[in-house]
Amino acid sequence: MTSLTITPGRPLKGTISVPGDKSLTHRAIMLTALAEGTSTISGYCQGDDCLNTMRAFQNLGIPITHTPTQLTVRGKGFWGLAEPTAPIDCGNSGTGIRLLTGLLAGQDFFSVLTGDESIRRRPMGRVVKPLREMGAVIGGRKGGELAPLAITGSGLHGINYASPVASAQMKSSLLLAGLYADGKTRYMEPSLSRDHTERMFQFFGIPLRREEETLVLQGRPSVGWPGVQITIPGDFSAAAFFIVGATIVAGSDVTIRHVGMNPTRTGLIDVMRKMGADIEVLALREEAGEPVGDLRVKSAPLKGVAIGSELIPKTIDEFPVLCVAAAVADGETVISGAEELRVKESDRIATMSSELRAMGARIEEHPDGMVIRGLGQGGENGRLLAASSAQSHGDHRVAMSLAIGGLTAERSMTITDTACVDTSFPKFDKALAQLVSG
């Protein structure tokens, strides 16, 4: 899929499932590789990001077989990884490269991590610096600020680390390194970021505990963990596109099955409900330590709201499509405290501002966010224009968000450079077509 043409004019209707959660798939592959024995991972994300993590562990000596619905991982135990014979390519995945950096820092071999052009621009110093404090030997471009990263495995020691930002990738990288460190690793963050790693450590029986606001991990556990059977729920960040689409396109009624409902991920529901969205959570349950539910979304008029820094960690990946919702709402939406969005796959503040302006949106960009003056009025959502040359900027979430915005336009619109969508949501175009034709 190198371009995607969106034809508006029909509501979204029907029932659908979305790909397995990308964040959980990365972590499940890593921890099952370190398990003693065979594990199965059902419903995994088949996006390129997760497939690159799978291939990384195959290159580290872990036998992994896969079908379209299941991974079988033959774990070799806590010290079972082997030195790779070539650099490991993490593709477009910031999660993959940052978590692997922590995991490989405590091994007894040399490894090199790299990725695509986007990954080689993204900041790595935020994980390299605290890992070096633990004793890690890591080299890289600009002193380790940029990939490729060369990691000479070494003995690590636990540290007390207070993160300046709420980042699940930083937290997870240090916890994975902490597994291989002598002593205890203590990690604090200014607010709670995604807690998938903590929940999965608990599911595998890894001794991690919370003392008030601090995570405490005893390194080098004396007992390993056995293989497991784990089912990955649908990715909430993938469901977000259909949540917004069903809300802003009149006459829509969509049910999304088996979606991960981790409260550190579902800030979009809180914001959208505050804006006036009609979102119902059905059959809430728990699987493998993660809450899971079904979502029913009906179209509803939206109004502008204020989104501050306290909500950004819970909406970090949904920000691009949230901008689309704000652009068609009635009134002004003010987003602040979101400077972290400037160092994602693209500068998402800049890219969404420029692309939505090209679609007629009224946006004022700020260093840490934006002010969006919605096009809606009189209790009805507004409509964006079809941009003459919509661009993804190589960012999968920007591409899919523009597709949702295009559903409100007066005519068809083509988004170019959409191959990036396959990093997280293969066949997104088919899933959207299914709902539009439903």
C-alpha cells in the first residue's frame, strides 16, 4: 500500500476486530524468549514493527515459528541468548530498539542495533544515559544519542533512577536491564506511563513490586519462569481510528471486539466522552493481566475541550486522530504539555498541523501543542476539505488519521506514502472499507 484513496459519503457500520496490541506483542516475544520452555502467543500483531522484534530474537538464537494467528517461541532461559552474527534491524520501531538496548546491555556478548531512517533520527540518549549509569557499555552516533547503537554486554548494577518524563519505553528498557543487574533497580516517573511491562512481569512471575510511586526490581532472579500461553488483545491505538471515525461521520454505529482496555492507554475515551462522544464499553474482562472489552461507538456531535499534560501519557499514540476529532468539533480545543510528540515517527505536532490546515482546519501551533478551532457549529460536526496532496510523512498514525479525516470531506482524497501503515496495522484499508460498506 503506497497510497490510499478515501471516498467519503457513507457512515461506518458493522462489527470489526483490530490487530493484536503492538506494545504487548513486543514484550511477550521478549519475555517468552527468556522463559524456560515453549510458549505460544496468540493474536499477536503482524505489523512490521513486531515482526522485526521476532526476527531480532531469531538472530539472537531463539527458535520462533509463526502462522498468521500464532507465534511459537522456544525459550532458552534467562541466559540463553546468543551473540548475533550481524547488526539487528529494528525497522521503524522505537519500542523495539529501546527495549532491546536495555535487554542486551546485560548480556555477555556484543551486538549492534539499528533501524530505518526515522529510527536513526530519534533520540536514544534518554535510555543510553541511565543504562550507562548501570554500567552498560554503549556506543553510537553523537555519543550514543542516535542509532546505530553498539552494545558491549557487561556486568550491570542496580540504580535509583528518577525519570524526567513519563515514558513506557524508558521504564521498560531499564527494567529489562535491571533483570540482569546486581542488586535492586528502583525506578520513579513523574506520572504513570503505560504499565504493560509491569503487568507482564507479574504475569510471568518476575519479582517486581511497587513501593508507593517507585518500582523496585530485584536483579538476577534465582529462579526462571516457564513457558506460557498468552493471548494478545486488540490494539487500542488501532481501535482509536474507528472510534473517532464512527463518532464524526453521521449515522455511524460500530462495534470493535476484544480491545485492550488498559487504563494507562484509554485516555482517548475519556477525552472523546468529554467532547460528547457516544462510546459504550461492553463485556469488560481480564486476560493475561490486561483488561479487555468490546466497544460500541455511535456518531455524536463533538465540542472542543482542554487537553493538558496530565492526559498526554494516556493519549500519546492517539494524538493524531484526536486532532481530527478536534478539527471537526464545535468550539476550541487546546492541547498543551505534549512536546514529547515532536520526537515520534514524525514531529506529530508539526505534521498534523500542516496536513489538517491543508484540509481547511484552523490550527495555531505551539512548542508543546496546539490550539484547534473546530469547524463544527450548531450542534453538528464540521467537514474537512479534501487536500490536494495529503502526505503521511512516513508516519503510520498520521496516514491513518488523515484517512479518517477524509471521511468527512466533500470528495475523494488520496494520501501518499502509506506503506508505513504496515508497521502497525496491515490491511487497514480493507478494515476501513469493510465498515464503510457495512
